[in-house]
Amino acid sequence: MSVLFSLVQSVFQEAATVTAVTGLAYTGTVLTVASTSVLSRDPQRRRDARATLTILIRRKAKR
């Protein structure tokens, strides 16, 4: 039973690490695109960045 508990604990720790890294990467991507959509001098680049933000941050419409 101890071996099984150790294995399950290891799997959960690895899953938590992967989840944290993925969340940080997603947050970094959203922050980069958001800052590009605000700070870019080129209007086309700002439009593209805003379009990308709408894809990355989708909200469910209220019914």
C-alpha cells in the first residue's frame, strides 16, 4: 500500500508542476499580446494583437 501511495503522490506532484508551468506560459503569452496591442506603433500590428487576444481570452456569453 505504501508503494502505491508513493506512486500516486509522485504522479500528482508531476501533474501539479506541469499545470503550473502551462499556466505561467499562458499568462506570459497573454501579457505579451496585450502589451503589443496597446504599445505598438503600427496600427495593423495592434489590430492583429487584439484579434489574437479575443482568441486567447474567450468568455462565454450570458444567456
